[in-house]
Amino acid sequence: MKKIALFVILLISNFINAQHCPYDGSSIIVVKVHTRENQNTIPNLKVTLIKKKKDKIVNNKVYILTQNNRFPFLSDEYSVIIPSRLDIENYYLKIESFCEYGDNDWTFYGTKEIKLTEIDNFPLCGNYNSNDYYDSSFGERLYKPIEVILNKRSCE
């Protein structure tokens, strides 16, 4: 009888903790990188999350942000899916540009690091439909990407 009771308890606990959506326990960080003159996202940047402690980079897992619009609220922004439990307060967003030739001109934006905070990640699972990401009537934080404005620099 004890074995049956233990089995039922284990079965119920597994059912309660079952995964509810494909991104259960995950968050997304979204970054909109543009210039002051143009609101379009700057393509071909290397955007990564780096972990720092006292200004020293700690090489653990590398998170690379890509321009992928697989979610209804993304267009051309850079994004990465991270575990919700990630200690985001120790991470920085590193944006790197390389000299590129296009439109009869050389383009370069340099390197910029931005410290992240808890409000910079957005939970992916919940009771949302594609319009809920923009509506604050649900009592949750509105979806808003991290906005980064870069200035063109000389390649020299």
C-alpha cells in the first residue's frame, strides 16, 4: 500500500511540474541597434552576452544574439533565448562592428558594452497571444527591446 501511495504522489508531482509551453523556463533578450538618423536595425553586427566580475570577463557559456524573427513581436531586432534563472545582473551586452564597404562608403560603429538588468529580459511563457506583448492591461511588463543608438566612425 505504501508503494502505491508513493507512486501516486510521484505521478501527481510530475504532472504538476510538467512543461506547459516549448519555452517554459526561458526568457528572451531583444536588442534594437540603430543610428540616430535611421531607425532600421544595423545588420552584420556581432552582438553577444558576456559575463563580467569586477571588469574581468568570465568565460562560461557564450550567448550570441541573432537577427531572427521567429516570434510575433520581432521584426529585425537581435535576440537570444536564455534560461530564466540566468543571473542577468552580471552580464553585459557587447556590440561589435567591423569595417564594411557598402553604398560607396565605409561603415564602422566601434564596440560598445551595456550592463544588463533584470528588466532587460522578457519571459516567453505565460498566457499570451501575439497581441498581448504590446498590451499592459494584463498587469505584466510591456514588451520593449533594449534600444542602442550607435554613431558612425572612421575605419582608420
